[in-house]
Amino acid sequence: MTNSEDPGLLAAVDMGSNSFRLEIGRLAGGRYRRHAYFKETVRLGAGLDEQGRLTEEAVERGLACLARFAQELRGFDPAHVRAVATQTMREAANRDEFLRRAQPVLGFPIEVISGREEARLIYTGVSHLQPSEDSRLVVDIGGRSTELILGQGAVPTSAESFPVGSVGLSLRFFPEGRLTASAFRAAQVAAGAEFEEALQAFAPQRWSVALGSSGTVGAVSQILERLGWTDGRITPRSLSALMHACIEAGHVDALDLSAALREDRRPVLPGGLAILYTLATHFGIEELYPAKGALRQGVIVDLHQRWQVAMEQGGLDLRDRTVAALQQRFGVEAAQAERVHALAEHLFEQVQPDADAQARRELAWACELHEVGMAVSHHDYHRHGAYLVSNLDAPGFSQSQQRRLGQLVLAQRGGLRKVEEWLGDERFAWRALCLRLAIIKCHSRQEVDLQAWSLSRQGSRALLVAAPGWSESRPRTSYLLHEEAKAWTRVGSLGLELSGVAEP
């Protein structure tokens, strides 16, 4: 960090379905300033096979690009870099395998974000780089998904993601680049079927200006302007004329658009056009303007806001507010959650004093949400809670982070075999241990003495020492502690030894 008001350069890696992008920039005086920008056409989304797995060729393309990005990111503080992956990673059956290979290459964690979180970040980027108090519809057509966001000022009011994009539609309806009228009609019907459920939510009376973010809209706008058909705005009439030109050409390689179409955009242009025309006609978009700002800038703005919160004593970012809202929504007993949080944090500090802020915050969130599953059933509530935490729409969180939190919630009680794969991660294992111990001590749902236990780390073993006389008056808790020690012996990742805790 350069000073108390500016964290310095921030970096966003956007792993899209068609292109990977690296944006390096900063916010100074409330204004966004770009430092560097890199883009590579990777076509990860075109590399999904019939089983929904990324082919090795697609994986290698992605890894090669990330290796080049890593060179540009050398020396960056990990807290100043955020890498996000979108629809292709959401779909890929072998995404975990890809991420295990990709993260060491990039040198930073890669987060798979949900469609709604992607939409929120897109709107954040657009609203910051193109501020306005107008009610706006923001459209972002990616390689395998399309996001629609309504908002006013800096606040998104409604956001949805639809699994249809320029790459997927082009591969399906325009094989080998062939362009026909029937293919465009079929592509529009398929796109319309995805968007139909949103017709009321994004109806024209709900917004006054329509903006298009990212690649497809920018490419089409540039084509229309260079051909002299519009001043860059996109209209249903201009889209119809452009589709007619495509049909006359018959093939993407035969398109003559006065050098207005970049080579990397040719294969995905027809799918993008079909989506744009469908959106324009279905949602009453008479004029769509290209927007400043996109997902990558939204990520940087979000990073900056998180940094600002970290600088404030007791500051809350969007994720903290999301957790509080989930507690209220599912009737979590806040006092019990806070007792568990206080003790788990106290224990974790003793065994992992050098843990980063992210690890500490994830433990805190898991404590605050550990009983969320009770809204479903008190029986196996940890399993219900794990599912909810992993799958709920949670603004500010990535899918990757939600999975970690879900596994911590799952690990809170019972046998540990169910999370054995995760226990191979030392940070996860120590957090799971501290959460479980805190829940055991707080099981009577009364105030607890934080100083009654001390926890120390001895290699891969933990030693819990109870204060003299504590155990004798608490036989039930002592029993649970001995059962806990046996549970860790069965999985062999960490060991738990007890001192001053009477045998039951």
C-alpha cells in the first residue's frame, strides 16, 4: 500500500469463455485510472466436450495465457489481485482439476463466481466508469452467458444471468462458420426461450437508458460505426441489416465489413448478433449504447472498496452485510453465533497467529452461519446448512468461497470423513478444529470463559489445556472433548491431545 488513502495498483483477471483479460488500475480521488490492459482470445468455452469437460487443448490454452499474465503480476501483493472465472468454469465438469493446475501457474487464487455475482460486478464497473442517476438496463453478452442488470446510480436493483452466449450459440447454430437465414431464426428462438422468463422483470418501463458492456456489444457498435450505418448506437434496424449482410456472405470467412471486424471476433459474431437482436426485439430496446466499464473494472472497484473497509475499524463490506441478512432470513440465533465466533477466533489466533485476513474472515462467517440449516431441520442441520451456504445467492461472495464456507459448516459436527479431502488443506483443517471446539464449549448456549482453555500447536498436533478445576464441574463437555479427540484420530490429518480434561 502506498499510503493511507490509496492501496496503489490493483489487478483483475477476468477468465471469460471467449477471452481472458488482465486489467491493472487504481482508484484515485474517486476516479478510475487504467495502468495496463492485456487481452488474449483463449476460447475456453469452445473447449467443452460432449461430457461437459474442458479438453486438454483448451486447458493448455488457458494455462499458457495465465502464465503470461503471471509475468505481469510479479511483485503484486496477493490482497491487490483478484482472479474470477465465469460461465465456462461454472459449467465445466472438471473445473476443480483445471483450477488445481491453473492457480500455481497464475500465482494467485482463482474464484469461480456465480452468474448474479458476475452481473453485480459488471454493474459496479459500468456505474463507476459511467456514473448517472438514470434508471438503466445494462446488458453484457459473454461467450457462454448473458447478464441483464437494472440499476439506478451505483445501486443494482435487479440482476440475472442466462446460460446463453456468443460462443455457445455460434457453435450450436453456425457450425463451421456457415451463415443462413434459418440458422439465425433458430438461434433467436433458442435465445428467446432463455430470456422469456425475464420479460416482465426487465420490461421497458423499468428503465430509461440501455447500455451494452463488454466484447460483443463493443464489436457490433464498432462495425456499425465504421460502416457508417449508425454513430455507434445499436438499433433493431441496424442489427437486421447486419444479419442480412452475414446471410449474403454465407460464411464468416467471407464477411466483408470494411475491416471493421477483428479476426478473433469472426467465429462468434453470428451468435452475438442473434442474442442482440433477440434482446432488442423482446425487451423493447430501441437504442443500445456501448458502455464504459465491464466485469474487470467492477472487480477492481470492489477490491478497492474492500481495502477501504479493511482500513476502517470495524468496517463492514458487502459480504458482512450479506451474512447478517442471511442470519436474519433464516432465523439464526445471533447471540449463539457470536459466542461461537468469539471462542473460535480466540483459539485460531493461538494456533495460526500468522493466518491472513481472508482465512480469519472465512472462519468468522462460518461461525455466524453455522446454524443456518436449522431453518430446514434440527436433524442433520449441518448438512442442510452446508447446502444452503454453498448454493444461496450471496452478493459479494464467489462460488469458490461459498464452497469453502459450506464445507466448514459441514465439518462443524459428527465424523470428519465427509470433509476428509478438504482436511488436506492445513488452513481448512485448523479452522475446522477451532470451529468444532468452540461449538462443543458453547453447546449449553450460555456465556463462556474464553480463558478457560488454551490451545497450542505442536507440529500437526493440537494440545488443548483446560484450566484447573474446569473439567470436574463439566462432565458432559469433557465427554464431548474426548469424543472429538477420537474423531481426529480416525482421519489422521490433525491430532488433538487433551490436558486437564477428565476421562468420562
